Amino acid sequence: MAWHHSKNVASGKVLINLGMILEGVLRRDTKLKNGEFSDVNTYGLLYEEWSLQN
């Protein structure tokens, strides 16, 4: 399992390139230093999916 802030698109691309699948979005999950809330995207990869890639 991995996650990244939804505004960080580059991190999402890295996870997708690794074969991970977007599992869900935790809306307004994290409060930033400026007081705003950020959504967090969560990704997952099952062992069977990882085995197929290697």
C-alpha cells in the first residue's frame, strides 16, 4: 500500500508505473501547514499482481 497527496500528480504517476492500482481517495484527510486540507490517494498492489509483473 502507498499513498500521496492528490495535488502531487508526479507521485501518482510513479505508483501507476510500478503497477499499483488506485484503491480510493481519503477526502480532506490531511491538514497542511497553511490550514488547508488535502485529499490523499491510496494505491494497492496484490502479491499476485506483483508476481505477474516479475
